[in-house]
Amino acid sequence: MKIDYRQFTVLYVDDEMANLMAFRYALESEFRIEIASSAAEALDVLASQEIAVLLADQRMPGMTGAELCGYSKVHFPETMRMIVTAYADITAAAAAVNTGHVFRYIVKPWREEAMADALRGGIEAYHFGAMTRQVQSKMMQAHQQSTTTYLLGRVLHEISSPATAVHMNAHAIQTTLGALEPYLAQAADPVGRQVGDLRLATDDAVASIDQLVARINRFRQGAASDGPSGEASSLAQSARVNAAVIRSALRPRARLVMDLENDSMVAADSVALSQILLNLLSNACEAIPPGLPDENQIMVRVGADASRGWIEVEDTGPGIPPEKMPTLFHALIDGKGESRGMGLAIVREIVEGLGGTITVGPGARGHGTRFVVDLPLADAAVVASKQAAAGAMMAGVAARAEAKPRAGVAGVTGAEPTSAPVPERPDGESGSEKDEG
């Protein structure tokens, strides 16, 4: 391999200016030369730029050439170190070589060609050392990637079986609920209304587990995660579903306030949207310590313009320190800026994969934290298709409800629908579109 020696810098250190000038004049046509008249000046040069070869005169005031090379070995270990010495100092030079402080020593008076050969050898050793470190780094990265791939395969294998079981059971529940629905729908409120809510929740769960199983299969086959596609999901619906997951954990910490009136359908599947919102809601919940629920709140708002939909999650916690903001979306950083998990890194990856953005800043009142996720609106044809499918499903429910049921339900003869008082929700919350919990 042919090396261009002028791509590498040689630093020559000598306290006699005449020697420095002679060295530069003799060798600057082949090498890139830097000079320094003292050890202190040489250390400044070493700290400010990449030096391939350090060549130091042995006898200098304050710090000898061997001592300078010894210091350089500790603080700039990649640099090749040489000393120039007179015959009287050969013992000290040889000791420096034997202890590993220097690559070689050159005896005064030196000849130009011998010095050039020594510098070429030093540059070649530096160059091949750099190449070796680069290869080692790539091998380490490949090993880490191989380990990650192996662990991911193991995780996917471990979750595949339970996910398949959940998938089958979810479909079984959906089928059974569909068979019972004509009978249950005859019951007076709140049972009739709750049956409709249960059917919607079941359909949403089945759709989510369908997508989850499909994703597991794609990952097991080595396929990449989907980007923006022909999906359409309601921001408000996803907010309701995921808020229900954290309500019990949130109750001793804060009130949940939801403004979902300005809903929109965004170009995202329900699984991806749930991953985003559940992470943000969980982080907001964890940011508020328990004990003062009446003084704290988490606010969830949705909105849209002509081409984008957005959802905002704001908490009244202590906020994120400014110095932690730059690394907030790095892996192993949580919503409080602490090193913990990969939640926010995954959230940003999903959002950007969907063609959206995520921003973070202080809350509207000057404290707390506010995350805003902005996503492209779903294609109008996709929205219309999804709404038509939902309308057909609801029409089927209504038709079954109007049909005359048998006297008994699921083998229980003589069962009659009975009315019951409306049960109070355990947290006293309402189910309105604008919900304050």
C-alpha cells in the first residue's frame, strides 16, 4: 500500500532554533513538519492537532526528550515517539526504548536520508496502528449488532407463542360477543349501552392484536418496520383507550383532563399510535409524585389543520432540566431526563417513521412538561373506507338488536332482560367527549 507521507504530521521539538530550521529545510519537501522550541509548546501542539510522529531532542531544559515522550505515551498514546540524542546520552535513550516510551532513537549528527527513513517508519507504524484500531472498532460494532440481532430473535421467539394465544382468544371473544349481542342489546341501560361499548373495545383490541402478530411475524422474517401507509386512526379514540390504561396509576398523583373535541384521523395504525401515547402518558404519570392529586393534572388535547393532526400531553410535574433536553430522546433516557429505558427514543423513531415530528418544552403555565406529536392526516379515501366499515358493523349490531331473541340466552331458559341502576364509576369520572378525571 502506497502511503502519502505528507498526509501525516511530524512534530520536531528542540530548544535550539538553528536545529529546528535545519530539520524543516531538509525534510519539508517530503513530510508535513511542525516545530516546537520547548516541551510545553510541544504539548500544546499535541493537544491541538493529530500528530503521527513526535521527534524530541533528548537534552532540553525543564523536560528531557525521554520525559516528554513518556508523558505523550500516557496522554497521546497513538503518536509514534522518537528522540534525537548524542553518543553521551545513548544509555538514557536505550532505557526509554526498553520501557516503551519511544519507538526508536536517532544519534546525532543525523543524516538526512537516515532521518527520512526513520520518519517513514514512524508514519507507517502510526498508519497501520490506526487501521488496526478501525478494524477492531468495526469488528466490535459487528459483534454488538450480531448480539443484538440474536437477543431480538430470542425475544421475538419468546413473545410469539403468548401473542398467538392472545390473538386466538381475542377473536374467540369477538365471535362469542357477536353471538350474544342480539340478546344483551335488549337489556335496559346501562347494560345495553355498555354492551355497545364492550363491542367497540373488543373490536379495537382484536385489530390491535392482529397488527401486533403481523409485526412479530415481519420482524421474525427480517422485514423492516412499516413507514407511513394506508392506515387511518383516530387521535381521540387512541387517547381514550390509552388513558384508561394509566387511570389507576394516575389516581393518587393527578387529575386527567382530556379535550378531544377537535378529533382527526391520522395516517398511522392503532398499534403505533398506542405505543406513542402510552409512553407519553406513562412518562407524564411518573413525572408527578403521588400525594397531591388535586393540585396536579395531566392534560391531553387533540387538534388538526388542513393537512396535519396533533396530540398534546402536558403534565404539571417538576419539568425537565434544560441541560438534559439535548439527550432526552436518546436511548435509555426517560421522560424525566433520567437514564432508564428506551421509551422516548422508540417514540421518536415511530413518529418520524410515520412522517411526523415530536417536540418537547415547558408546560403552558411555565412549569411541567409538554410533548406535542404532529402527524400527517390520513388519506380521505382511507378514512371513508374505514368509516363505511364501521357504519356497516353498527348497522349489523342494530339489525341484530331488532331481531326477536329466543327466550333463553346461551342455554339458560326463561332468562329475561332486567334493568339495573346505573353503576357509579369507581373514580367518579364522566365519559363525555371533554373528560376531566
